[in-house]
Amino acid sequence: MANIIIARKHTNNNFTFGLYLVDLLCLGVKDTYYDFNVTNVDYEDLKNEYFGKQDIVKCDYVLAHNIIYGAVEFADEYGFKPHKDFAVSKYILEEDDENVELMEIEFGEDEKPCVVVTNGNEQKQIIAQLDKTAGKGNYTVIYLDDDYPGDDFDEVMDNDDLNDWTDEDWKDFFDEEKDLSGENRFKVTDYLYEYHFGKEESSNHFIPEEPSVIEDQITFEPIDEHDYYTSKKDKKKTEKMYYMTSEAPKKAIPVLKDLVKQYPDNPVYYNYLANAYLKAGYIPASEKIVITSYKKFPGYLFAKCNYADYLLIKERIDEIPEVFDHKFELKHHLPGREKFHIGEVIGLYSVLCRYFTARDEIHIADYYYKILRKFSYMEYPVANQALYFLQRKKFDKVLAKLVTEAENLSYGKQENTYEGLNPHDFFQIILNTLGEGSPIILQSSIANIDLDRSPLFRLAEVYLGEIIKYQPLKLTINGNLPRNLCRELYEIKIIKDDYQEVGVPKIASEKDFMYLHNIRLLCDMAGLTKKRHNRISLTKKGEKLVDNSKRTQLFHLILKTYTVDFNWAYNDLYEDDGTLQSGFGYTLYLVKKFGKTEKETSFYSEKYLKAFPFLIDQFDEGIWYKNEDYFRDCYILRTFSRFLEPFGFVEIRREGANVFKDKDYIKKTKLFDKVFSFSVNSSDDYSSSDE
């Protein structure tokens, strides 16, 4: 974080100045203040008030300018705008153009956004924004780590009644959750469960309200709880304790213990104290406060939720309905309310989602799950825990069903749905396609002669080479690659565009050369390039990977970015929520199994739809086309025409003169086997499938 003051002295010895609080890691200009024509005395007083005892280091204006505008541009790449007053205070600076020397300043951490988070809503929204713009795994999160507060907790550590769920268990739990954290993976698991089990009947007659009803009642604004506070000062103190509990739980504990003694009838402090003990890792102490709080305040919502969570951990789930008086809606526990705070929604719905999941009443748990999913960007641990448990339950049930089907198949009782894949490998291929432990293995070393057979990768290398040549590459006034460069790169004919080949339209801008436009996006998403002053240059990561000895690593990065981070729907108008792309690993398996001999694309689309029959529901029927036709065309276009063929993994023989063809025939290339190897336990041998 940089505190910068820039001042201009007038002929009357007065000052016009701007103050800038600059976050170089992620957010850019977080705050700014300005004033005009102030006296020297007022200016010095302001500096003393603002900087206090901090040492102020004088620097060259060019450095300050680059820090401010560089941080603004870095933040803008991820959707973060400067403070609203920067619209005025920026005019105290020089204009950000070529007249100001461009300096290389590192923003972010290892050129990725980095944010210091607590459980406050602001940080949760920042992370949600980064998930959308940078993508999961493409930014760094730093959690505050506080010092041990002293010997005040010795009695806690001496307690022999330790809960089985240790800090390490929590860490392992959330590490495992990452395997199913992708939005598309959520959808695939949900769809597979719905297909195999449908709407199950429940032994419980409880029918929740429609999600849209409660969603309209959710607020993010504070809700007054007059009964708990004797003054506005007390209420303000509680708000501060919320953040202290989140950011520094160990330091918050002794303060909260005093507040509980001072205000024994305020359940909020009991709730915060229980959470602080939990966050600090003192489970028995947390449980003791949870039990005390529930007995003392049985009508307080969070006391109920915390106690129900305790019962879940202790596997005493039959006691939970009584905690909530057998009523499972917010309106029953907060009567007379028209609005419910998001924290109340998350608190109650998380524990109820886990409760109904534990009872195996999945369709009821799904109601709460859908609400929690809408706010998953806020990163509430209790909500993530509930989402994980339900996803794991669905996963296990579908896997068990597939295992049964596989066993029946071995006795000739059922048709093979997954082309010989056992259920475990099928799920790994779908949910962990190119990850560690996946049955699909990327070769660690690929010969240069083989990499040269990948048109899209070669285009990426040429594009990066052009950036090196100009370093930086100047963009057009609209922020596009220069038109002449686009035309030159297309004329090299590394990769052909069907529409360009028939002259529809001529290349007038970068987006008319779809593959080049995609490569530019991929290089940005992969952290290989950055944009500043309407110019593109290589990042340090990009400079390292353009080395000829790192071609395999660069290829792996481009491939993973295209398949995992890049949205294939970007280039077309087909309806799809991402699940079609999520199963690309299964297509790789099919090509490996059947691709030795030429087969019509419909052969693959039929097998893919057989494995994922729910995908058909995403495509509406038209006057001339059935939804099966829309699915087939979308699948072939995205998976074969715009993924496997451009990467050089398959050859497509087209019947017809141009893009408006009738039939395509697929055959895998030598490069496919140079890039991918498979470790699966299937009932068939790959080679025998093509004989």
C-alpha cells in the first residue's frame, strides 16, 4: 500500500494537492482527497494529520505517476474501479500519455492480484470479483495471522474433552473441497444426480417456499436489534468486535470474555465469543459457549444455529428439529420481519442444508443449497461446508449407482453407458480432467517437431513473438490489435478460419480473426501478457515461458487455460450453461478409444449425449430443428471444430465446399498420442475398439 501526496505550488505560495491511497496488489486507488489553493500552514497541518509520524520519502514525479496509473490499470483489468473522487484528483496529475516515461513496476504478487482478506463482506465481494475476472487459482489470498495472546487460554488447552474435528481436519476438509469447487463441476454433479435419481419422495411433509420469495427479502444492510443494546455506543462497539473476531480471533477472546461479563443479557457477545474460540482452534471452549448460549437464549437465531451445528458434529441429528421447534423457515424464527440479513440467511440455511443432507433428504437440502449457491461468492465457511457436504453426498450416491450398473454390466444385465469406463475413472475424467491424479495424463515432455503440429499453439507463439518484437505492442484507439498485424498473421496460414476462407467478412479488426482474438484473451488469462497505456507487453511469467526450452510448459498452460478457464460459448450463440464444456475429458477418452479409424462426428455426439442425457434439456426446439440437432451442432462446433482440430489433436474431413457442410469425419492425429496418455481401468482395450 502506498500513500502518495502530489502538490503544485502557485505563485502566491499556496498549494493545490492530491492525496492517493494506492493498493499495488489488487485494488488500485482505494481512496483519494484533493484541495485547491490552500495556504502553506494548512498544507503542512494536513500532511501532519494524514501521515502522522510516518516517514515521508520524496520521489521523482514520474515514479509516483507510474505507481498511481499503473495500479489503476492493473485493478481495471480485474474489474476494480478507482475511488469516485479520482475523477477529479486525477487532473492534479500529468496526463497519462507518451510524454510520461513508462516505468516497469510490479503490481500484484508474482503479477497476479493479491488481496488480504477477513470475513468482512468487502473482502468477500473482492474475491467474488476475482473469481469472475481472474478465475479461481489465478490470484493470491493472504489471511491475517495473529499472535498468540498469552496464557489466558491455558485452561482451554488443559480440557481433555477434545472434539475429533481438529484444525488439521478442517484444513484437509477444505483442501478436498477444491476438487469440486468449479461452478461447472457443481452443475455436472447436480445434473448427474437429477438424471439418476430425479425428484425423490421424502418422509418429511415439509414443503419450503419458492426460493424467489425469500431472495426478495434478503438484505445486506444492518438490521437493528434494539433489545440487545443500551446505547448507540454499545452497538458501535459490537460492530467493531465483529471485525476483530474475524481478523484477530485470539486477541478478540479476552475482550469478548469481559463483554460477556459486562453484558450478560446480550447474546451477540456469546455468539462472537463462540466463533472466536472456534477460529482460534479452541474447540472445547467454543462448544461450551455454544451450549451455554443456547440454554440462556433459546430464541436467539444464531444460538439455535450454533447448537444445531454442534449436534451435527456430535451425530445427534434427531435432536435438531426440536431446536428449531420443527419449523424450518426464517419467518418462524424472526416473526414480524419483512427483511432478513444475509448473515441470518446463511446461518440458518447452512445448518438446515447439512441437516437434511445428513438425513438423506436430498430434495429438501437442495432448496437451501440453491439459495446458498446464489451467495457462494461471499465465501462464508459455514455455507461452503454445507455446499460441500451435499455435493459429496450426491457424488457418492451417483458413484454407488454407477458401480451397481457396472456390476450388472459385468453379468450382461445392462448396456454400457460410459464405453467401458468404470465409475471412478468416469468421475475423475469429468471433475478433474487435467488435474493431478486424473486418468488423463499430459506428457511431461513433448518434442518440438510434435508441438509444431499444433496450429493454435504455433499462432500463440507467433503472437507472443510479435509482442517481443515491439515490446510493447501498441493497440488501436479501440484497444484492438493493429489491423495490418491481424492480416499479416492470418496470411501466414498457420491456422485457417472457415469464414475467412469464404470471405465472410474480410479482416477489418482483431475479432474478425477469431483464433487470434482468442489467443490474445488466452495469453491474458494465463498471465503471459499485460496491458498498460493501451500497449501489450509480456509479464515476467511470459518472458520465462517464451524460452524455446520451455515450449512444453507453455503448451500445457495454453491448453489448460483454453479448456478450464476460457468459456467456449464466447464464440457462438448456442445456449449452454457450461456443462457441455466440462465434459471435454470424456471426449478425449472417446477419441483415444475410437479415433484410430475415421468416424462421422455424429458417432461421437451420440455417445456423448448417451453419457450426459441431461444436456439435451439445455437446447430448445425450433421450427426446423429438434433440440437433439442443436445439441449435436453445438457439441461438434465447440469440441471438434474449435478445440480438437485447432490444437492439432484430430483431423476433420469435411464433405462440402465450405463451412456450410453436411457431414464431418473425425480421426485422431499422431500429436494426440504424443500429448495425452490414459490410465484407466476399462472393460475394453483401446486398440480393439478400432479393429
